[in-house]
Amino acid sequence: MNKYYSYLKNERARDYSEKKASTDFVSHVIAKKVRSIYSGMPEYDRTPLVSLDKLSQKIGVGKIWVKDESYRFGLNSFKSLGGIYAIYRTLEEMAGRNISISEIFSTSFKEKVGDLTFSAATDGNHGLGVAWAAMKLGQKAVIYLPKETVPQRIEAIKKTGAKAVVIDGNYDDAVEKMARDGEKEGWQVISDTAWEGYQNIPTWIMQGYTVLFDEAMEKIKENDEGLPTHIILQAGVGSFSASGVGYFNSLYGKNRPISIIVEPEAASCFYESIEINDGKPHRAKGDLRTIMAGLSCGVPNPIAWDIHWDYSDIFVSCKDELSALSMRVLGNPLKGDKKIISGESGAIGLGVLMTIKDDLEIGKDSNVLLISTEGDTDPKGYLDVVWGGKLPLDIPIQ
């Protein structure tokens, strides 16, 4: 194995001889429905899909597309797609009828539902999306963050008027405390991971994420550039990556792109669960310390696990140096390619592609879809890597 990564192949991913988990709830049909709802928000627009043709030629692959989610709702991350949709569905259930997304932001609707408090646990991006939505609704938000959250992410949440609670623990600890406090206080808990008795909202969040995959495929088809043969997706609790795998399974079935699921070495709960190979999700053994804060999660979302266990092809556990490589390459592109400002969790897919492609026989006939899930949500950390050269690789770049 390479010193910067290890990988496992999931042999059951292409085996349809046994019953598999349904992916209908994150299908392309659901994605279209969610997009139609979001079309009622003036802030909604399709985010860019960037084709890195010069880089593709340089490293010997057919095509590299990067979906740039730093433009999403002006919040510098894709996460709001899930949180806002979950809040919308929560309020629709309160109303007891079908409502438009524009209606929930009206003064008259707020008067009907009264004062609410939304709560979430986050390493930054999910909580910001929930806090931003609460601000637009004229409601309160309480956001729980792990102790190592950088000040810039905390301040971004506070600027919405939300209360930021920094706990003495990691992300998983923040989820547990937020859930306990939310139940005690009667808050509306908006969590992207599920537990017993709490399934609907994490499901809605995953459905919100399908929007970006549908946008990407729409743009690829418009440009008549062929179809992806591979998708590389980041996993924290796994909701985002599972929504992508499920979306493509619903669209193409056995002919879907090969899915490569990427995690930080210190927070590889899916990789380690696949390695144990007993069909159950397991807590990561690592200390969760990684520059990829958005992926610093030790416990898989059980809903996401079912999809990954049944359909995801390859699981990669990698070191932070590959994220740093990606950030520098995207921020300093070859002449003719567009610059992409991508943060630590957003960039990692490219670094994995550049180093693992030969092991996985990704070559000139391969078209690879990457998702830059965030911009420079930690501006200082971004510059430390891109300008300061933090976490250099000691292997030659082709």
C-alpha cells in the first residue's frame, strides 16, 4: 500500500444476487422534486461544474469534472442543501399540508408556527446552513461544535444570530450533547446522522444533497461530454457520500460509475467497518484529528451505512497530505484550467485521484466526477496550506 493511503474493495457492491437496501429515497426522481422546491428560493442557483481538461491530460485520465459547491447559497459549502430542505420538511409537517419553500420564510407563516429553536451539531458547515435558515425564518438556532473548531467557523455561525456552544469533546460528543439538550428543551433537532427513533430528518438531509448530483449530471449531459466512469466522494458520517451512491444507483443500476469513498486516516469509520466485514457499522478507532474538519466523524450514519455496504465499490483511508496537495493544485491550476478555491474537506478527492489512479486502473478512458464540497471556510488554514506549504508530500508529482 502507498504510504499516504490504503484502500479496500467492496466485493458485494456489484453483487445483485441478494436483496439490497433501497436507494429510491435518494433517487434522481427525488432529486428533481427537491430541485423544484428549491427553485422557489431566490438564492438558489445551479453551482458551477468545472472541467479540468489540462490536468486530465497531465495525469493521463479522460476527464476530470469538479462540482464547485463554494458558491452554494453564498455559504461556501454544499451542506445547506440538506439542512434547509430538512427544515422545510419539518415545517411542512407542522403545517399539516403541502407548502412552498417561499411560504415558510413569510411573516404570516412564522406567526402561525410561533417561536421555534433549531439545533444542530457541526464541525462548521452544516451548522452554518441551519443557522442561516433559522435567521431567514426569524427563528432561533443553537449550534454545538467540537472544541477544536477554528474561530472563523464559529464566528460565521454567530454572525447569523445563532448561539454557538463549543463543547469539550469531538464531533461525536457534540452530536450526543445536542441530542440530549434538544430533547430536554423541546428544540427542533436538525441532525445529519440518525439514531433509534430519529430517522426522518437525516433522510430529508440526504435527499437535499441529491440536488448537487442532479445538477452535475444535467450539466455533463448539456455539454455532451460522456458520462462519469468514477465518482470520488468524501465521507464523514456518510450522508453525503451515500446520497451520491444512491442517486447514481437509481439512475444507472449495475452500470453506475465506480464509487470511491474517501475518509481521513484518523476518522475512517466506513473503511474500518468494511475491513471488519460483519455487515455492521463500527466506530472509528482513530482520534479524529485531521485538517479535514468536515470529515472528522467517528460514527457512521446507519442509513448511510446500508447504502455503502451494499453499493459502494472502494473505500480509501488517507493522510492529510493528500488534501493539502489537492488544495494547492486546485488553487494553482495549469494554464487553461479554471482556479477553484477548495477547503480541506472539499479538495481531498483530487489528491486521492492523483495518487491512487494507477492502483485502480483509472486512465485515459476514465471520466471522474469530484465534488469540492466547500471553499476556504477556514481562511487561515487555507493559506497555511496553499501559501505556507503545510503538509508537503515527499513523492514526485508527475
